[in-house]
Amino acid sequence: MRLRVEFTTEPFDLDEAPAHARAARRVVETADLDAVDVGPFGNTAEGGADAVLTAVDAMLRRTLEAGATRITLQVNVIAEADR
């Protein structure tokens, strides 16, 4: 099974990426994921279920430790036709 995760961390800082946003970026960029898109207001990653779920666990833990006060998360199953 393949999954797509979309997430944002808050609070936002328009002047520079806060520590929690940098922590999230490090997690998804170093995880064993097939596709990663990191943006200023949201992030998306895709991969096998185990890799995505492992990355989500690490991202939640590290961003909270780094000061995130809110994390918005959506996980979708990617249908074969969407690949």
C-alpha cells in the first residue's frame, strides 16, 4: 500500500522557518520516501505505508520537541490509478 501525507506545523513565521518547520523538513528529506515536496505553508510526501508511517511518527515527535504548538496532518491511500 502507498500513502500520501500532507502536513503543516505551527506557529508560522513569515520571516524565517521556525525550528519545528526545519525539524519536519529534515525528517521527510532523510526518510525512505519516494516523493517529497516541502513548501512554506505545507509539505507533502509519498511512499510505502511503513516508510510514511515511520516518518509521520518521527515528524510528530521532533516537531513537538522543537516547539510546534499545532500540527495539521492528512494521510491518504494512493490508488493504483493515481500513480
